[in-house]
Amino acid sequence: MFRKILILFLAGCIVAACRIGFTPSEREIISRSDSVMYVTTIWADSAVLRTPSLDLSPSELKSPEFQVLVSKMMTTVLSPEQDGVGIAAPQVGINRRLAIVWREDKSGQPFEVYANVRIDSLWGEMTHGPEGCLSVPPYRGLVPRYPNVIVSYTDTSTLLCRRDTVRGYSAIIFQHECDHLDGRLYIDRADTVFYNDAWAREREQFDYSRPSWMK
Ligand code: NI
């Protein structure tokens, strides 16, 4: 009996140990990507975009890989060729609950990093607003969203759980990014989706092809 318990305990430890840290393919994406990362699209990468993401552990949040991932995701969302208002980790090929959100509602309007982010509650009258997604080029849609949300997330400095009440445009960005982390896209919610000529023309100027080392 004791031996069985010991074997089960050791097996549990091995499984837990395997879950600590980024996977080899996640590490490869983090280390080999340029500072502007390849952004996954619904046309080429629907598997990663449709997979719900896993939380990041405290040790993963404190790892050098995490710092590099955040820095590259930030450079990517701010780059002229993407120029987004938010980005979620599945959009760079990594199924982890991590997003960068433009806090249009805060003074200085910073882009901020949210790990293990979730929507706790939504309220107010839903309105339809125009929305696009770096992973669904070159389309836009009219999407019903709530004007207010409460989000919870892990503070990446203190590792403490935090909550924030967000209103207006940033509340919509949080809804869009948390959808990504659940494997959903705005086109699942949109009433209308339309082709965006201006965005299509912009994309002709940049190379959006997937790097050869990425599977
Ligand atoms: Ni998006």
C-alpha cells in the first residue's frame, strides 16, 4: 500500500515538474522570433487561435523567457506594420493567458501587460462598435460589447492577484483580448464583417510571411 502511494506521489511530482516552465516549442518561438514577431492569422494558424490558453505559473512569470516574450509582444503591437491597440499571446503562437492592452482610459495612455487575465463581470448597455484584429486581416466588423468590465489578473512584479474596473474603449479591448485567450475571435460575435481596403493596401507594403523555422 505504502509503495503504491509512493509511486503515485512520484508520478505526480514528475507530471508537475514537466508542467513547470515554457515548452520547447514556446521557448523556440520566444528566442528565435525577431523583435517584431510573426502574427498568427485565421487563414494560416487557426489551430493556435482556436485553442484556449493556459495560465502562467509564478516561476514562468519570473523567468527570463517571460521578460523576452513581453518585450517582443510589446514591440510587435506598437510596430508600424501591426499598429494594434492590443495583442494576446496566441497571436504570436503561444497559448498562454497573456495580453497587452492599450489603456486609453489612463493618463499617459500606456500599453500594459496582463498575465492570467480574465473578465470577472460585464455590465451596462451593449453597443455595436467597429472592431478589427491583427489575426483577421484585412477585415473589420461591427461587434456588440459591454461598456464596463471588471478584470482580474496576476501582477507580474508582485505576483499578487489584482482586480481593475475598466470603462469605455479599453473595456472593449479587454473583452476582445480575453476572447483570444478563450480561443474566440471577434468574428464569432460580429453582426457584420466587411473587407477593409485601406488595411489591405497597407499590408502590401510589409512582409507578413511566417518565418521558415516556425512549424
Ligand atoms: Ni485580435
